[in-house]
Amino acid sequence: MKAFSFNVTIASEALDTEVIEDTIRQALTDGLPEDTLALCKADGVKEYSEQGWKVARNRKFGIGVKEAGDAHKASKARVEAEVATA
């Protein structure tokens, strides 16, 4: 017997994890051979800060700031230092 593991990540503002678990479990039950065992359970919820979400969105889903349209547009600033003389 072999065990195959899959990782599914869903990003949403709000989601009923029990409904998603049931949906995945039902899809597995309907699509797998009769003698196959399947386990589906929610692994928790991760809350992201704005910056953390931008990083995770890029790494997990391949959506960068340009594609998402929320790139920070910084302008160059020239700063001159003044040294006080005593």
C-alpha cells in the first residue's frame, strides 16, 4: 500500500472550512477506486498582514504586485545632509 499526500491552499476573505472539507471528501469518494482510503481535514487558517499577503500571494499563487495591480510606486528623493558646526 502507498500513501499519496496533496496540499491544497485556498485564499479567501471568508470560507466555511467544513463545507470545503465535505466537498473535497465527496469528490475523493466519488473518484477513487473502492478499496482506497482518503482523509480530508482542515489544517487551520493563517492570517496575513498586508505585506505578508503580497509575499504569500506571489510565492503560493504566482501573482506578483504588477499582476495584482498593487505595486508600490516609490519616487526617488534627493537628500542633502547638513553638518552643524560648533
